Amino acid sequence: MANVTLYTTESCPFCMRAKAFLTQREVPFEEIFISRTDHEGRERLVAETGGYTFPQIIIDGRNIGGWDDLSALDSAGELDALLA
């Protein structure tokens, strides 16, 4: 199984969708929570993922983007191969 990291923040509906999706699929993931007021955390997020929005989803070291990107990969039938 792939290593999945999910960067999240509070009150983020897209974060909740991504977590629910991965949980329903029984995909283990590490959640890294960054508060909306944590400016240093945001800087780390951008440095580590290249993205500024939440969630940021990393699969085996590859940033696939956010919830929309995760959903699109699943719809295209490409997600299972990334998670294998």
C-alpha cells in the first residue's frame, strides 16, 4: 500500500471529503493538521507540497493536489494504481 499524507486545516469541507473517502476505501493516511493562523505551517506546506490550499494530498512522495484532483484520479480509474 502506498504512503499517503493529507495536509488539512479546520473547517475545511474538502479536507473532510478527502478523509472520508480515504477512510471509506480503507486507505491508511497520515494527517498533518495546519491551523489557518499558523503562518509558518503554511510556509512549510508550500515548501513541501508546492500547494497553498487545503487539502494537499501526497501519495508516495508525489503531490497529487487536493480533493478535486483525488476525485478526478478515482473517476479516471488511475487512483488504484497509485495506491497499490
